[in-house]
Amino acid sequence: MTPFLDALRATLPDLRLLTDEIDRESYRRDETAHHEPGLPLGVAIPTTTDEVSAILRLATEHRTPVVPRGEGTGLSGGAAGVDGALTLVLSRMNRILEIDRDNLVAVVQPGVLNADLKAAVAAEGLFYAPDPASYEICSIGGNIGTNAGGLCCVKYGVTRDAVLSLEIVMADGRVIRTGGRNVKDVAGYSLTHLVVGSQGTLAIVTEATLRLRPAPPPKQTMLAFFPTIRAAGQAVAAMTRAGVEPCTLELMDRMTIAAVDDWHHLGLDRSAAGLLLIESDRPGTAADAELAIAESCCAEAGATSITRATEPMEADWLRQVRRLAFRAMERLGVARMEDVGAPRSRLPELLVAIERIASAHDVQCGTFGHAGDGNLHPTFVWERGDAAAEERAQAACEELYRAAIALGGTVTGEHGIGATRRPFLEAQAGADAVAVMRAIKAALDPLGILNPGKVL
Ligand SMILES: Cc1cc2nc3c(=O)[nH]c(=O)nc-3n(C[C@H](O)[C@H](O)[C@H](O)COP(=O)(O)OP(=O)(O)OC[C@H]3O[C@@H](n4cnc5c(N)ncnc54)[C@H](O)[C@@H]3O)c2cc1C
């Protein structure tokens, strides 16, 4: 025990505080398999905002860093342990506090799982849009921490677009509210939008007011297979040009198709170099009309086959195929999922660059992702313990980041800079922008106790 942990026990005798090495070990990692994190000093699992606030006051007093954590599914090491820091797990603050139909908002604690919120609002005929592929296992707090994206951002935006107001605990323990229930609100700086995506480095979210929508009509689903990955990219660019606004526009390449098919034996076309999953949730015949335009974009780009799901269960399966992509790659070895993005018109160039870079560095790479957003997940895979392959993958990633930046894109579309992409933030954002970020961090967390070593 340390004076800080002693003080925590004395001040908050009912707080669940784990200090055994075996418990601390289980909170060392998030899902970022290639990242080597530190060992938490202790793990606190509070149930109220008051507890979070008291923990932060003591952390400030004892100069002890704090790592906020939701469900630990992050892919940039954001919730991964830091030596000597307290890991603060928000998963027991998991109540849906209110579903306000009159204002189309839900008020939730941060530990609510995305899937549980979706199900609860769906039961009221409403829709919570943010939809990461991990929605069944990740928390709203983690989604806010990373500004998570997902499968339907192409039409409904990212997590930031769904957050109206937050209750946050500052580094010194003060509790403040940002924003409100209003659709329009320009009173002062938007602290809400500053905190969303800050990966626990500026404040800890203890409550969120989220925007709901009326439930959209059932989706119509289409699958198109392509002879080259570039052709798939060209179809995406053509759809954007044509003004098609699908609610899902996802891509999988040859290696990912094979990995999913080997696992679940779905009879996917393994001779194809890529597939697109395209969905429309427009009402009535408008969905048909939208998919007809998408179909002609695919055909013009050279699609070898195009099929439509005939019943909802078939469509669910096709969606599931895409959601299984990362787990399928993980079955092949250590899987390092990257998260690059480019303006949508340049998606074909990004796809070609990924293939070129993987081949030049002699690493296996399967690519899938949110093609409609220009956001791809090239996933490098190597055998566990093959240090030379891991080094080649590292070199490939660095070249990939440079290629994305050169296309006017980003080194991370939705997973965050976290611990793993820090060296590339300045290359993308520029030194002056990073200096402004550092000034904000210093103003809100002058002692640097919130999630040190992440983002900046
Ligand atoms: C199979 C798989 C598929 C995935 N698909 C997607 C996808 O489609 N789109 C996508 O965006 N991501 C995806 N992810 C990544 C991950 O699920 C998301 O980043 C998710 O938002 C993390 O939520 P979490 O609860 O696990 O948060 P954690 O991993 O625990 O934390 C994430 C970050 O948020 C911070 N944080 C957590 N809670 C709080 C809080 N209360 N206050 C302040 N900061 C906090 C943490 O410090 C950390 O920096 C996927 C991951 C997996 C394993």
C-alpha cells in the first residue's frame, strides 16, 4: 500500500479498490495487443460521481495519476495501465437514468453498454445512432472517450454528433456540467465537444445526455463483390459523387473475406478481391431507389456479382460477417488493427497504398472498414513471438501513416491517438496545433495526472 491508497481506503471505506497483483494485472491491457502497458498501482471501481470526485481530489493531493477506463475494448492503448497510476473503472456506473421522449434524449451513466442503450431506446420506438462494431462489449463512456465511430456514421455521424451534455469530474475533483438538453446552444465554448474524443486526458465523464432519433425504417441490404480492391474503392467514390447516402457502406478485402469464411463457413465468394456491404434505411420505395443507384455505381466500377438480402435474417448475417472481421483476423496471430482515413474521393488511392506498403514490408495485411467514411482498418498479422515480423509491421504502419497524411487523410479515424500513435500527431496536426492542445491540457490538468502518456 502507498499513502495514496491508504488515504483512499480511509476516505472511501465502501469503495471497491483492488490492490492484489493478480487483479491489477487483469486491468493492465486493453484490446491493443501489440502495446506494452504498465501495471496499475490499484484499480478503483466507483459507483457514484461523488466517489469519482473524492478520488480525483486525493489523486491531486498525492500527485497520483489516474487512468479512466470503460470496458477496455479500445484499440490505441487509451485505457491501458500506466505504472504507478490508479486505474479508474467506470463500468459499475451503468444505469440508464432517463429516456426523455419529449426532447428525444437519453441520460445515462458512463458504464452503460452501447448495445444496452440501443435496446432500451428501441423498446420505446427510438434510435441511438452511434454503432461501433464492438457495440455489444463497449461502454458509452469509452465511446465518448474515443469519439467512437462505427457502421452507420456515414449517415448518422460519430459519437460527438450524439452528445448534447456531459457531467464531468475535473482533475482537481470539481464537478461541472457542459451543454444541456437544447438542440441549439452556443453559450460559451463547447466544452462538451472538447471532452468527447479526449481519451480521458482532460476530464472524467460521469453522466451523458445523448441525442436520440425516431427509429428509422427497416434496412435493405446489398452485397457487391469486386475483382480488384481499387474497383471497390472506385464504387464507393462513385456513390459519394452520385449523392447516395446509405446508412452502411462497409468494405472487406480478400484476406478478411477468407478469414471470416474459414471461421464461419458462409460460402462467401473467396475469388473476389473485395466486397462492399451497402444498406439503405430510407422509407418505402426510396430504399429500393437508393440501392438501385448504388448497384449501378458498383456495376460501372466492375462488380462481378451483386446480391440483395431477401429477408431480415439474411441481412443480419451479412452485417455480422462484417462485425466478425477483427476477431477473424485475431485467429491468425497477433492482429494490429490500424485506423487510417482519407477524403472519400481518395479512397481508391488509400487502398492501393495499403496493398503496396504491406507487400513492400512483407507483412500479411487484411483490410476492412467503414469505406463510406473513407476510414479503413488495415490489420497487420504476424505469428506471436516473431519479432522480425513485428518490426516489419511497425515499419509498415509508419509508412501507412505517412501515406494517409499525404492523401490529406488521418492516422486515426475513430480509435484515437492513445498511447500508440503519439509520434504521428504532430506530423498530421502540425506543431502549432499541438501546442494549442498542450495549452488546453495544461489549463485543465496542470499537474498532468489525467491519463499521462496518452494523446500528447
Ligand atoms: C472487435 C472490436 C471492434 C471494434 N469496432 C470499433 C468500431 O467500429 N468503431 C470504433 O470507433 N471503435 C471500435 N472498436 C474500439 C473500441 O470498442 C472503441 O474505442 C470503444 O469506444 C471503447 O469503449 P470502452 O468502453 O471499451 O472504452 P475503453 O477502451 O475502456 O476506453 C477508451 C478510452 O476512453 C477513455 N475513457 C473511458 N471511459 C471514460 C470516461 N468515463 N471518461 C473519460 N474517459 C473515458 C479511456 O481512458 C480510454 O482512453 C472496436 C474494438 C473491438 C475489440
